[in-house]
Amino acid sequence: MAKHVNGKPAATPRKAAKPNKVAAKRRRVHPIVRLMGEAARADWEWINKEAAKGRFHEYDREFIAAVGKKIVDHDPDFGVLLDRVVKNHGVDPRFAAIIHMSTLDCW
């Protein structure tokens, strides 16, 4: 039988408190970026970084497409380029790394 203190049952011993787990802070990521695979994300990062360096000045006034961190095709018509890249390289058209180069981007 449990011991009584002052007419009340004695308290059961408390367990040591567990330390609060602090969850790692997650970066807020745009929903589209979350759907993107690592390869597509790497292509987008690469093509934007290289365009910022002025590397693609020979493609002035054209769209350029990157797959595997390489320029695979270019065309002044976005739709035609996208169709070719999807057909020839099997890229998901939603995430194809295609940018437009203009004279202002090349300086």
C-alpha cells in the first residue's frame, strides 16, 4: 500500500524532464523549386551563373538551353527550342533550363 503524507497519497517520483528537441530550421523554398529534381536545379543555377559572367554573348537575342551544365541548343523561338530540348534530351518541359540572352545581359 502506498504511503500517505498528511492524509494524502504520497506523490510518485517524477521522471527527469526530457530536453526539448529543437527542430532544424528549414529554408523556405518556392513550391516549384521543391518539385524540381537536383539535376534541373543544378542546370538552372549553372546557366544563370554563367550568363551573369557574360559567357554566352554569341547567342545574342536567342534563347539558350542547358542540360547537364552544357549548352545543348539555341533558337530565337522559345517554343521551337523547348520542343527540341524535350524531344532530344528528355527534359521535363516545366523545369527546362532555358534563358533569353539580350545585348544588355552580355555586358
